[in-house]
Amino acid sequence: MDKKANTYKHTRALVLLLLILLPSHTIAQLYFPSSNYYHSEAERFNLNSESTTNYQNHLSVKPILDSKSNRDSIYHSDRKVYYTVTQKMFNENLIIFKGEDFWCSIDPVLDLEMGKGGESDSLTRMYWNTRGLRVQARFFNNISFSTSIYETQIVVPEYQSNYINKHGEFYPIGNEHAQKNGFVPMYARTKPFNETGYDFGFAEGNLSIIASKNLNFQFGNGNQFIGDGYRSFFLSDFSGNYPFAKTEFFLFEGKLQYNLIYASLTNPYRLSKFSTPEATYERKIGVFHHIDYSITKTFNISLFEGSNWRRTDSLGSHKPDYLFLNPIIGTNTLIKGTESLNYNSVFGIGASYTLKMNKFYGQLLIDNSTLSSLQIGLKAYNLILKNLDLRIEYNKAIQNTYLSEQNRYNYSHNNLSLAHPLDNSFNEIVAIISYENSGFFITNKIIFSSQYQNDTLNIGNTILQPKSTVDLNTQTKRNIFYNQLELGYRFNKSNNLQLFGGYLFRQDNNPIEPTTTNYIYLGVRTKLRNKNLDW
């Protein structure tokens, strides 16, 4: 028997063994889409329910398993429909296959947006054109999967294109590197499109295996978000997708939840030596430990450890330190410190407290052996009116947060921060108010940030640079005011089909090149993942 056939035989045997060992009484679980809408609806339902279990009291790790809330309630629509076309448009997935032991759905992925605006009142026609497909399924009562493909072309406001261009991949030229093909935050690497646009595509998906009520395994290509805030200092979805393996288990009847995530991260430096048509990237390993404990039904406290480890060097050699496999939170930091050769880590403490329909939350981050980041926030649901929600959040990070002496081991992926999009050296205030009634929704988001900046000197304020000892008191501050008003109509909760329009205003008083953005847009989309362009 050849090697390929032998590998197939062993793989089939392993799958059959898993199916035999998995308990038959559990219900297969899917993850809610990685969109703030679904996260908020899951939290709203749990806060409003008197029967929330200990297992459902852990919502800070996202995406969220639908068993942690009530998926039927969240996807439910009160609209009365009488035809197949309106049923598909308003109440359920586009295509559904189901039987005694399986359920499968297929939905289109759309984000078709057109707008006008630009910098300094100049008018430029812009658009965001995404087409794709999402397939999700549950079967054997224990296994579920979801997969999506995206193909996109965009022409965006100048502040966005400037950011994308500054966070591109690096190609070796002698002893230096040239940067091109920027990364769109939360999405993927781009290729040029026409004169001023970008073209990119990607796929994401996951396979979830439920071993027992207290143990779940997940494998896939995607991203995670850890925290209760709009931003996260632990781990966010800002840097885009990566291959990962995730284990989630519970102890003490669900009061304690432990998440262990191994990820293959990218330093977008093309290798100087390669045998393929296009040189591959340098790789590193991301390991994220998170433990969340419900002291009471209303008070949770959590610990977080995130670390980057060398997987390959600049020549592509595989030289990992296998200590990264250690699953016990905090021990790697005790052994190696927060930084050593080919290694960098951060450690965090989080907490949340709920009072009726209000959640108070916060995060503290320790990096470089000092308290480096602080978050304090409040999310109020059903404020005065049903579905009138308010979030207020304050974020602060000091110089050199997430940075290493070796910039390749900064807390990053795709040359983008694994946590907060502003990296460090900033203060930020976020205020978001939203209201929805009978499908019609309106949201207004205001963000004010103040960040130390210098375009020619490394001052330790960007994820692309190593640590710096420059005194920030000698540097200038850049203040940004961002306001985005959006309104629309949500047709279908199952795939979040929306008709929407909005106005974005952004004023940047960068002392070197101040800009003002005015952007008016409208479109149709199935919002199944976050698209936050508020940096």
C-alpha cells in the first residue's frame, strides 16, 4: 500500500473512532456569525433571561457558540409571510437541506456599497463590492462546520487607503525591504485594482467537534475576539484570519471556562530563498490562554496570556521552541518572562459586572513588566425603550505596548495589531448609540482619539517598529474625531440581510498633513462579519 493510501486509511479510522466516542445525546452547535449585531443580541437575551445557566454566562470569547444563548429567539422574526420567496427573504436561510441527522444551509455573501466623498471636500466615486457564499451544517448531533468565501474589489476614502498601503508585505531587495500589496484590516492582503483600488479574496471556516457537555474542539481558518468591549486589549479580529486550533472546556458545573488557542501567524516578510513561483512568508506561532470564572451570576473575572513564538526564521527554517505547547496559563510567562529571544508575550486581567440590563466591563494589560493598557466601559441595553442601546468606553495604552526588541515578534499578524488598531501611545473614547424597531435600525458611532506621533522617528507607537526609548513629551499629538451615522432596514436575521445608508465624517489634525473626510454611502449587504474602518 502506498503512502497516500495508508494516510487515507489512518485518517478514516480516526474519524470513525471520534464518531464512536462522541456521546449521542448532545446537540450540535454552530457559532453565531462574527458580527457585533449577533454578539449584542446573544448578550441581550441572556441578560433578560432568568434561566441563564453557568455555561451561558461566558460571552467574552467570540465568536459565540449558539448554545450559550437562544439561537431560535435570536434568529426569529415576527413577520407574517405567505409565499416561498418572502419566507426566504425575511425569515430563513436561502437554501436549507435537512434530515433526521443533519441540517445544512447555504446563503449568499454580499456587501455592495456605493458612495461619494473624499478628502478636503473633493468628490470621489467609491465602492465596496463583495460577493461570496456561506455554507453551514450540523450533523451526527456532535459535529458542525461553517465555511465562507469572499471576493472583493474596493475603492475607499484616502485615510483608509493610506493605512492599507502602510501595512503591506515586505519584499527583500538586497539588505533592505520594499513594501507593497497592503493588508485591509479585518480582511486580507490586496493586489492593485485599476488605478486607486484594491482587489482581494479569502476563505474562512471552522469545524466544531463536541466531545461532551464540558469539552469542545474547533479547527479552522478565522479569527477570535476576547473581551466585552468594542475594542479589546487581549485579542481582536482586527488583523484578519489565521489557521487555528481551539479547545474550550468547562469545570465546576460551568462556572469556569478555559480557552486554549494555537494559531499560525504571519510576518509578511517574503523569504529571500524559495523554490515556489512566489516566495512564502516568515511564520510565527500565536498561543492564547484565557480563563473566565463566574464568581456569581453577575460578576465574572478573567485572566489572559497571549504570546508570539518563532516558527521559521528569515530563511524559512523550522526552529520552534516546543514550550509553546504548554497549556497552563501563566507558566510560560513565569519561565520566559514577557520577552526573550524569539518570544514575546502579554498578560491581562478582565472583569465584568451586570446590573439588570447593563454590563460594566474592563481590561488591564501587562506588557514589558508594567501596566500598559486600561479599558473601562458600559453597555446599556433597552435604555428607556426596547432595543435602544448605549455603549460608552475608554481605552488607554502607553508607549511600547505590544512591541518587542525584535519587531518581528511584536504582537501582530499580517503587519496589523492582534489587539487594538491604534497599537499604543493613545487615549480613546468610544460612544455608540443604536435603536431598532420592526426591522428599521439607526446607529451613531463617535470615536475621539489622541495619539503621540512622529513620521520620521521610531517612538514606539506602531506595530511595525521595535521598542523605543524616545521621550514622548518631546513629540506632537495627533487628534482624530470620527463620527459615523448609519440607518437601514434588516430584512433577515438568519443571514443579516440589510439595506443601509450612512454618512461618515472624520477629522484628523495630523500636524504634518491634516485631513477631513466626508463620505456618503448606501448599499445592500449580508453582514456576517465585522467591518470596522474607524481608525
